[in-house]
Amino acid sequence: MGGGRRVKHFILSLIALIFFVFDSIFAQLFASELFGKENIVVPHFMMVFIFFLTIFGSRRYGMIYGAALGLAYDVVYTEILGIFMFLIPFLAYLMAKCMKVLQSNWLIVIVVSTVFIAISEMVVYEMNVIMSFAALTFAEFAERRLWPTALLNLVFIIASYYPIQKLIRKIVTKSEMES
């Protein structure tokens, strides 16, 4: 029994790591070509995976993986240590609560996930403003970073919805989904 659970955690961790690395690869290779050099596009594919894990797997897994990957994201990509470590599990928790209130059909999942990506971008922007790291006004931020980032992640959410949903439902058992 314990071996099967370890294999599931290994597979989920491997998938999460792939999305974590793919965020960086995509940003370096494609983002400026797709959206222009003046725009700042931040892929949040790993965060989308955490949201889907929370919705189609379990809230507990979403929060645990969110905290671990959020810390890794902070260490590798950000100047403010701890922001994603707390933000991603918090958003995963809110996602679980929203899905209990709303129907978790494909349209609701896509819209709520995109809104939560936008919220995470705004929180990070505001933290950068508070710490005097941000050089953009909110209007510039919205035009150059928020909308392009939301659009990119919306396309990814739509394209990956069905495959990630099937994969998570295959890996996470019914009893684990209820926790």
C-alpha cells in the first residue's frame, strides 16, 4: 500500500517539476517573440497545475505542492523570498472553496483559474511597489504585464484543461480527493 502512494507522489512531483522548469524555458524561448519585446509575459504553468491538482485531486495536495513549489519559485525566480510560498497555497485553498460554491465545470475552472493568475500577478506587483522594486505605474503594469500574462495563461489553461484533468484523476484516488 505504501509503495503505491510513494509512486503517486513521485509522479505528481515529477509532473510539477516539469511544469516548474517549463515556466522558465517558455519565458526564455517564446514569450518575447509572441507578445513583443515591450511586454512582460510570465508563464504560470506550474501554478495552473497546482490549481488543477486542487480542483481535480485534493485541496491538501494542492496546498502542500503549492507551498513546496512556491518556495522553489521564490528561491529561483523572485526577489521577495516567501511571497509565492504563501500565495500559491493560499490561492489553492481559495480555489478549493470556490469550487465547492461554484460548479466545477470546464468554463468555471478556466475563468476562476485565469482570475486567480491575475490576482497573483497583482499581489506580486503590489509587494514590489511596497518594497520599491516596481518601476511601472499600475496602468503600465496592467498593459505591459497583467493582460499579456493573463492571456498567455488563459490559452495554456484552455489547451491543458482536459489532459491535466485526466492525468490527475488517474493518479489521485477517490479517498485522497476527499481530503
